[in-house]
Amino acid sequence: MVDRDEWKLSLRTAVDELRDDLIEVKDEHLQMQADGRVAGWEQWRASGRQYASIPR
């Protein structure tokens, strides 16, 4: 059986890793916005086209 303290540490570690991943993704997104690479995607998404026609 898992000790309560071990479980809390495991959960805290998982949350910390997830937060780090989210920060990294947000930083990448902000850089893409700064580079102008996000605008095209947002325009495409707003157009309502289906996923099969994602521009490459």
C-alpha cells in the first residue's frame, strides 16, 4: 500500500512537471505569435474549415 506522504509527493511531482510543460508550451506559443506564425493558424481556425484541410 502506498504511504500517504509518498502519494502526496508523487502527486506534487506530477503537478510540477505538468506546470513546467504548460509553461514551456505557453512560451513557445508566445514566440510563435511574436514571429507571426500563429496568425495564419488563428485565421484558418476562425474560417471554420474541417481538420482534414489543415495547411501544411
